Amino acid sequence: MNSDHFYITTPIYYVNDKPHIGHAYTTILADVLARYHRSLNEPTFFLTGTDEHGQKVQRAAAERQVPPQQHCDETVLRFQELWKRLGITNDHFVRTTYDWHKNVVRQVLQDLYDRGEIYRAEYTGWYCVGDERFFTEKDLVDGKCPECGREVSEIIESNYFFRMSKYQDWLIEYIETHPDFIQPAFRANETLGFLRKPLGDLCISRPKSRLNWGIELPFDKDFVTYVWFDALLNYVSSVGYKQDGGAFAKWWPASCQLIGKDILTTHSVYWPTMLKAMGLPLPRTIFAHGWWLTGNTKMSKSLGNVVNPMEMVDKYGVDAFRYFLLAEMTLGNDANFTEDAFVARYNSDLANDLGNLLSRVLKMVLRSGGVIPAPGERQDDDRELLDAAAAAITGMEAAIRDMKIDQGLDAVLQSIRAGNRYLEKTAPWTLAKKGETARLNTVLHTAATAIYQAAVLLMPVMPEKMTELGQALGFDGGAFAALRIADLRQGGDVMTGRQVSDTTGLFPRIQVEAAAEPVKPAAGDKAAKAAKPAKAPEPAAPAPAVAEDGLISIDDFFRTQLRTAKVLAAEKVEKSDKLLKLQIDLGTEQRQIVAGIAQSYTAESLVGRTIVVVANLKPAKLRGIESQGMLLAAKTGNKLQLVTVDGDAEPGASVG
Ligand code: MSP
């Protein structure tokens, strides 16, 4: 296993439509992880691309009345342009219509066929056009597709099958003995649940009479390859499999294959059994992230609530968009995309915390000559801030390793907030007034050092803005962008003598009224100008998150997502008088929460009840058990009373 190398993949996207926020998210996440691993000095390979065969693409081309290849050539540009716009640093872009990929697929098929891993048989099954998958009668749910709930049609035909079933026991054991293989762990359980039923063989062909847009089987020209069998092989064909043994040995097995939760079975069952039959090792981790919802509902074209990443970027800028996606989603869970939440997080984390810390320090340095002074002897306050900055480095390193980027960002934000508290406490403006230059110099140097460290840690998420920030601190932009987390570990004084400049516009506050205007499609220069009205000049002093009178703003309130949930199961936590472990249905997903209500409610009395939970709370462990949220209850003395809703409410309804 190449643990010193980092090979990361995204799913390859169907070119049947324009990219949406789901595609943008996975690709940005992969980009951020790739950048972080480069920042840790690991040789990194980042692969993305497009899935260009199969029924969906053939149908999309037919609707546009263009040949499928032309359709692919045109549509792929939308993805490539968006990735450019979003600052994606993929090392390679695979298209499954490339000849070299098709050659690899044919070689794999021929080899498996020659070794008896693929056979021909008559097949009766139910086919879902949307998912391009066959199901047996017993897989169907109420006669409909078990994946998407759409109508299925019965099909009888002769086809080729991969002997997937013979690997069932091996796969179960592999998953059970490799806890890192499918992440998060609850997705491994989901796959194991799927594998509890007998696993069938996989139909890997489509008769050309029904579908001809695919790779022809090398051993039967009347058939093309099933699109998933072709697509999954991109992960090995792109790093030299059957073409360049050296490159392949360097990169395979992949370190991290990112997917959305909807394509778990194809990646955690089809893909590993294919690799096993091919005699190849499995990727270290398949990581399934959750879905972006809008207003807690699934995005769908028919509801007209699909977020277009281009529009968000035009309105708010690339880096703010990247930051929001990474900070807002706890990897593995679903997250809610609303413009209100976007603006609230931007204003609080970027405009308020980071923007203000930077602008205060720059202003003070500019007022005292424009050059970051050499520090004098450090005091406890200074050391405390430098410790907070160092904790952010450690926190981010751990977060990268554990795939908890939101927590890493939180650690950096903590250090930035510590920076603002430090300025309040040390009051450099007073030191300047009083002429206490030696102490002022130490404070400015210490604060600037903390900002520098935070900026290097944030660089993979916000490369453009952090480069600008580096320039404001007196670095050459290119050199600053090239700094790595590893460089922060070197220590030493890198700040003294730097000539700073002002950048008041780094994260201008977004006026809430402006944000309320719906995002409009915009293009080119016009788009850049359209972005301006949403931004207003930065306030001179930071608006505290909690005002002195103890009041919070509506923005702050909306950062908490309250949702209804139905309790599916409940049990007492062993050796605890207070804790109950609940399995809850949040409408779009199931979660486990641990609640301290056992003295007021029995486990049985909760099953079936509707409760209200904080849905975007960072998971925490209580007595070693993960809690993915918190329920609300009123408290009088020791007595707790559940907060619930009046009448029936669907699980997942937003509360607020
Ligand atoms: N072509 C297949 C993947 C083949 S990989 C060998 C495919 N393509 S897709 O374009 O339909 O979807 C790509 C990814 O987008 C999936 O991982 C899917 O989970 C993700 N998303 C689609 N909508 C999404 C959200 N609303 N939120 C987050 N990701 C979602 O499947």
C-alpha cells in the first residue's frame, strides 16, 4: 500500500446535463484534500472526469438531435470550464470515450471472459432506465425501482454476466476486517446489510438492439458494455493500468475514492469484486458523503430548487463558495444549502472573524510605519495566541487524516477568534497612543504571525483570497501560495521586516438585503460587476457575534438547523442512568443520537414520537457512542419535557 502517496478520485460525472452543486461539491472536496496532501508534502494524484457512455447520455444526445460523441464533446466543456472557474487542480481529466480507456476496458473484459469470470445467460429482470440498473423481482419496492422509486420495465434477454456472487463471502470478510475501507462506518454497515441478502451475478452487457452507445464487447459484437462496468475502470485506466506499469504501481491502490451516498453499492460491491477478479488490491478508502439539500428537501429539476454553482460563484466569489461547502458539511451527513446560511457563515467567519483581524492588524502596522516590527520579549498573552495558532496546525493535520475538514476549519477559526480576543486584551491602539512601542511591536508581530499561519492553513480551501492575504502581509503572491503546512512546522521568524499593504476588500460584509435577491444567471464581465452590489464596505470595528446586551442576530439564529425527526428505536446506554441511544429518521437520512433524558423518559415511550433536533451539530461521542445531533427538551429542575410539534409533521421538516 502506498501510504506515502495520495491518490484521490471523484466519481466521473454523466455528461447528460449541466453540472450542479452536487458535482461541484465532490470536486471541490477532492481538490481541497489533494491540496492539503500536497501541503503535507505527499506526492499526490487527483483524478476527475466524465462518464460518457450509456443510456442517459444516448438519450440526452437524442433529445438534442446530435450524435452522442458530439453531445459529449460539447457537454464536457461545461464541466471543464466550471472546474477551471472553481480553481480545481486535478492532475488528469478522464473521459470514458478516450481510446486508451476503451482499450483497457476491452482488455479487462477479454481477460475475465477467458478466465470464465464472465459467462452468457438468459435473463429476466426489471430494468430502471434512470439508474441503468437491473433488479430482480424481490429487489423491487411496491413494484418500483428500489433506488429511485421510478417505474421499471420487465426485460427478457440474453446477456453476459460477471460472476460477482462468488465473491460475496470474501467481500463481507474484507469489509469486516478493513474498517477503513468504507467510510463513514455507518455506510460500511449499510453495505454489509445489502450483502446479507444473496448477491446475484452482475449483468455487464447491453444488447446493441436496445443501446448502442457504449464499448463493444471484445468477444461479441452484438453487445456493448454496461456503463458502470466501463465507468468504474476509469480509476485504474487513468493511472496506467495495462499501459504503464510504473505509473500504475506508483498510484494504485487509490488512497481515497470520494462518492455520493447514492452510488455506494456500485462502489462498495461491484467495484471491489471486479478488482478482486482482476487480481488487483482494493482502494484504501471509499468515502461516501451526504447530499446537499435545499431548504431540507432534495434538490430536483422538477422542484426547480437545484443550486447552480456558477451563479453562486458569480454572486459571491469562488473562495467564499469553496469555504462554505467545506465548512458547512460534516463529511458523511447531509447538509442544507440556503443562501441565508451561506451569507450568515460568510459574514461571521470570513467578514467578521478573519476579515476584521486582518484589517485591524494591517491598519495598526500601517499606522506605525508599514513594516512588521521585530518582536520584543513575549508575555503570557502572546504565548497563548501562538499556542492557539499551533493548535490549529495540529487540528488541521488531524482533520485531514480523519477526513473531517469542517473540524480542521473550525480549529483555524478558533485561532482567528483567539487573535481578535488577543487584540481586545492587548489593545495595540492604546499602546500606540501611550507610546509603548516595544510592547506594541511584540503584539503586532505576534498577531501577524497568527494570521500568517491561519492563512497557510486556509490556502487549500481559499487559494485566491489567501494569496491576496499573503501579498498584503508583504509576501510574493506565488511564493506565499507555494507555502505548505510542512513549512509552518519549521518555525522561525518569517514576519519581521515585511512591508504590508491594505486590503480592506478581502472579505467585505454581505448586506443581508442584497443577499435576499435571488441569484440570477450572469455571464462574463457582467457577472463580475453583478457581484459587486452584494458587497458593501467593511465595518470599521468587528460586530461581536453576541452583542453586549446578550442578543444575537437572525443570521446567527439561522446557523442552527432545527428539524423534526421520528424516533425509530431507543435503548438505554449501558452503565449510564441518564443516557438513551436513539435511532432517528430525519426524512432524508437516519441518524443516531445520544440524549440525557433517561430519568424522564423510558426508551420504549419514545419510539414513534416526533422530536425536534439540532441537525447541524458536530458529531460528538458520549460514553464512546457517537451522537449525530441533539434533541431539544425543556428543563425544570431535573425534569425534562421533550420539545415536539403540534399534530403530525413529516420527519425532516425545518423548525424555526
Ligand atoms: N456517472 C456516475 C458515477 C460513475 S463513477 C465511476 C454518476 N454520475 S452523476 O453525475 O449522476 O453523479 C455524480 C455525483 O454527484 C454522485 O457522487 C452523486 O452523489 C453526486 N450528487 C448528485 N447530487 C448531489 C447532491 N445534491 N449533493 C451532493 N452530491 C450529489 O453517478
